[in-house]
Amino acid sequence: MLFDDKFLCNFINSEDYNFIMPAAHDAFNMLESRNGPGCDMLGWLDCFNLHTKKILEIAEYIRANSQIVIIIGIGGSFLGAKAAIDFLGLDNFNNNNKIYFLGNTMDPEPLLNVLNKSQDKDVFLLVISKSGSTLEIMSAFQVLLNFMIGKYKQNFNKKMVIITNKTRGFLREFVNIYNCESFEIPENIGGRYSILTPAALLPIAIAGGNITKILDGAASVITEFKNFDFKNNICLKYAIIRNILYKKNKLIEILVSYNQRLLYFLLWWQQLFAESEGKNNKGIFPTYLLFSRDLHSMGQFIQEGSKICFETVICVENLKTDVKIDDSFYQKYINFTKNKSFNYINSQILDATIRAHTQGGTPCGLIKLKDFSEKELGKVVFFFEKSCAISAYILGVNPFNQPGVEEYKKNIHI
Ligand code: PA5
């Protein structure tokens, strides 16, 4: 994994680095010495030590005994798992058996669709909620619980696993009463930092991902990311660069991918940075785009609109699948596609777009991943988690709370 800043040099100079360095130093030290705001929520820094035996055993049981796995969760209790499963290209498990994510909307249609598909199938239910009391989750849970009781009678509790906190909330109470299998989301890890806990690792293992390799990948960058030398620590460098750009009125960061399977990874990143930084009337607005699709819409704004954005592009270097364009039959377009492949043309578009956007006044940083492997996933997850915490400390906010998300809940009358 690399962070290439060569397209940023026209936007950032050595004075910018010198100016921000004291704040970066304080932020970095606060995180390393674990004494900054929210320091009781740093369990994710030690996730690599997790014991995976029980996760692997239960995942194996579920894979062997289910045709459909329904996962209920929202926010951090959903996006990490979905992002990782898509990143690894594991949409199905055991060939054509499916995983469905519910509980992330109050639109009843997805729920009804999955219920219809589940009638004659072996179903397993996974409920993920740290608090164990989130409205959207509990609503879906009640409906699916009735469905599971109807289907499996007194054995319904053998067909579900609940992932929640250790002691409180409706779900923990349910586990205790009905003796369901359960996992714990540690109290000192917030939802959006929980991707390297059972909250995402169990779904990933059910989908067939190698969670040991993911944890190894994250562990492999710990030493590098502890180094306060931003030239040799891309995690610190990314946090510093985004804050320099923010001070230059680049108020929006667009995470860009040219690979469809990264869509939910972009959404996971968006939640991580939005909830960690957007407070006290501060913060870079995190959004995402999928190119080429969005080059034909948002590309216009980025090229010629208000200069308020910067881009961070994620590209993946070694791709296993490709399609070569055979233009032998209709050679009219020979100068267009020239018998090239989709991945080749995609990489040419990426290169051309970065140069155009940079010339148009939008700074572009480039994150390069080696491949779509578990190891690379572990690295990039830890990279963003740690850089997000450092970046929020540089900004002067607590990265680990999200008081703003409670406001809308107070207005709900049911
Ligand atoms: O990052 C967070 O803490 C939130 O996004 C939560 O993950 C989300 O609100 C879901 O909460 P819970 O897991 O308690 O149901």
C-alpha cells in the first residue's frame, strides 16, 4: 500500500508543512500516549490481538447449515462488514448461497423481498448492534424474529447469533433469556471503528474471507504508523495533508474509486470521517464518487466549478479479472479501443483524470493498493482508522463520539 502525493505538490509547499507540524505533533502524541479526548475508546488500536477461534467455528457452522444469511445492522454495525465482503469479492458463500443486509432502512421493501426469498430456504439470522436498542435494527429484528419462530419453532434460538455489548440493552437481555449464541463488541470500540471486531469479522468469515489474514495485514503496518516522520508514515502524512488542504478552504474531500466493488468501502470511509470529524462546526465534508460513471456528471463540477474539493483516489494495481476488447469485426473504432482491455483503459482514464483535475485546481492524492487481498484490506482499514483519529485531533475535535446523530432521534414520535 502506498500514498502518492506527486499531484499535490502544486498545492502544498514546505511552509504549509512547517505551519501544521506542531498541531500534528500534538495530535499524534495524544493518540500514541492514549490521553486525548475520547481516550477510553481506543480498543481498535489493539484489535490484532483478537482470538478468532470461536468466530471461525461459528462461521463454519453457519456456512454448512444455511442457504440464506440475513444480517441486521446499521452504520458501523453494517458498513464495515459489507465493505469488506465486497472488497474481497465474496457476494455469495458456498457457491450460490446469499448474504442479505437488512435493518439499515425503514423502507419495508428490502425486508419483504428477503422474506419472500427465504420462505423455502435454510435461514440464519445475525443481529449486530452495539447498543442493542437502535430503532431501525430492533424493528427489523422483531419482524425477522417472528419469521424465525414460525419457521424453526422452539429451535429458533439455534438459528441466530447476536453481536452486541457485554452487559446492557435489549439484545443482551434477549441473549440471556433465550440462550442464543453471542459475541461482544467491546465497550471501548465505537461502531465505525469496529470492522476488526466480531461485528464485521463474523460476517466476513461467513462469506468465506480469511479473517486471520485481514488481522495480519493490519498488524503489519503498526510499526510504520507509529513513526512520527511523515515522510515514512503514510498514515500521518494523509492526516496532515487533508488538514493543510482544509486550511486552504478545500472543504470537501471526495474519495474516488474506479472499481465498482469498492462502493461500500467508500461508504464505510465516509461514515468513519463524517462521524469522527463533523462536529463543533468544523470538519471536511467527506463524500465519494465512482469513476467513470460520475465523470459524466460530477466531473464537470470538479473540473470547472467552485474550487472547494480535493480528491483522494484509491487504485488497485493487480486485478485478477479483465476483458479484452476484440474490435476485429467492427474496426471503425480501431483508433479508439485498439484491442486494449478494460483494466488498461480504466487506468488510462484514471491517469488522464488526475492530470485534468489537478490542472483545473483540484488537488488529488493517490492511494495505491497492491490487490484485493485480505492483507491489503487489513492495511487500508487500519490506515484510514488511524489517520482519521490523528486528523480529527489536528482539527481539534473528539474523533470517537457522535453527539449529533442523537438529535433527529429526539424528534421521532411513534
Ligand atoms: O459509529 C457509530 O457508533 C454508529 O454509526 C453506530 O454504529 C450506529 O448508529 C449503529 O449503532 P448500534 O450498533 O448501537 O446499533
